[in-house]
Amino acid sequence: MSFTLLGSDASPFVRKVRVLLAEAGITDVPYEIVQSSPMGGEDRINTANPLGKIPALLRDGGPTVYDSRVITRFLDAHYGAGLYPEARLWEVLTLEATADGIMEAAVGIIYEARFRPEEFRYTPWTDGQWAKVARALDTIEAQWMSHLAGPVHMGQVAVGCALGYLDLRHGDKAWREGRPALAAWFDGFSARPSMQATKAE
């Protein structure tokens, strides 16, 4: 069975998959850039995923797999990558879900500014999305730092990709302030070759 990953360099959800591939040394999954937006993507992604979202993983021996957490679990199982360790599985999955929630809120803020006409933008909604991000970051700083230590797993990858996206699109928000442990961890994790190779400019 062969695969093709559809995505975009700026998407933190796509980056999660690409980092997994790099960390696991998987080199036989081609990466194809496609255009996707909440207003509708190009035919290539809409055909692969009826929701029009990225990432999507094309399989020559079955239907497309989509949603980043589904794709990463699938690839981890298929290649035996070990990034979902059974001994810490529920913690890893919860940390990944927290990071994905940060990404969803942060991407939503960008979509609000990019796709909604200015006269229809709702500041309380945008503020509420950032409040989700801030609460999640505070929770990771206060409760989850020990789970960011040790061998690489998908919880770490997801948090790294989420923080990278905040730097990319929300650099004015100063997410590091008041979170010294998380900031220091990210400085180290973002230097990994897998993170450097997938960093969007």
C-alpha cells in the first residue's frame, strides 16, 4: 500500500503529520501541496476529503484517511513508529487533544480576519478563542510539563506544532510571557531536525 499526503506548509495540523514522518524516518510518503480554506478548497482536496480539510492521506488500497489525529495514529500503527506509547497513551492523547484545540482556536482567529468581511467580525468571539489558547497554555505550564519530557511522542509533537503556529501567525500575542517552562521546552524542541525541516516561513 502506498500513500500521498495532501496539505499546506502553513497548516499546523499538516505539520504534525510531517513531523511524525520525519521523526519516524518515513521517506516513502510523498507530500503534495493543495489549496484549502473554509470557503472551499480545490477539487483535489475536496475529492479526497468531502469536508475539504487538510491534511488528507491518500491510500492506493483504500479510502482516504483524514483528520490529523486519525492520520497520525494510522501512520504510527502502519509503520510501527512508537509515537503513541501504550504506557502513557491516555496522557499523550489528552496532550495532543489540548494542542489541537490550541491550533483550532488560533486558526479560527486567522480565518475570522481573513475571510469574514470587517463589518461582520465579532471581537468577543475572537477574544474568546484567544482565551481558550491562553487557558490551554497555562494548563500545560502548570500541569503537563513533566509529560513533555522523555522520548518523543505525539503529544510533544502536537504541542510543538501548536506553539510554532502561534509564532507564525500570532507573534504579537507574546504567548511566552508568564510561561517560562513551556517557552524553554519549545526552544529546545523546535531545534529538532524534524521541526526545522517543516517550519513555515
